[in-house]
Amino acid sequence: MKRLHQVLGYAGLIPFFVFALLSYLNQDFKIILVCYSALIFSFLAGLLWASSLSNKQPTHTLYMSISAMLWS
């Protein structure tokens, strides 16, 4: 199962590399890269937020996740 997590984790980096390389060809891909990055960042902040609510973690984790979602 650990191997599957690693493969899926590295596969998630593929769009970042593809959009970064394509941004040299066309400037529109830079906008797509920024939007995709903000989407992923917001998703990860949401996971942190849900984790902080369920695990009774310190409140700074909750505030950090909320501010990250608002920033993205």
C-alpha cells in the first residue's frame, strides 16, 4: 500500500511539470499553472482543516488552514 501512495503522490506532480514546460511555449499556460496550483493548495488546506476539527489539534492549525484557503 505504501508503494501505491508513493506512485499516486508522484503522479500528482505531473500536471505541475507539464504546465511549467508548456508555459515556455504559450503564456496562457502560466495562468493555468497558477490556477491549478491554487486549486491544489486550497484542497490541501481543506484536508488540514478537516483534520484539525476531528483530531482536536491546536487552534493554530485550524487558523492556518483557514487562512491558507482564503489566500488561495
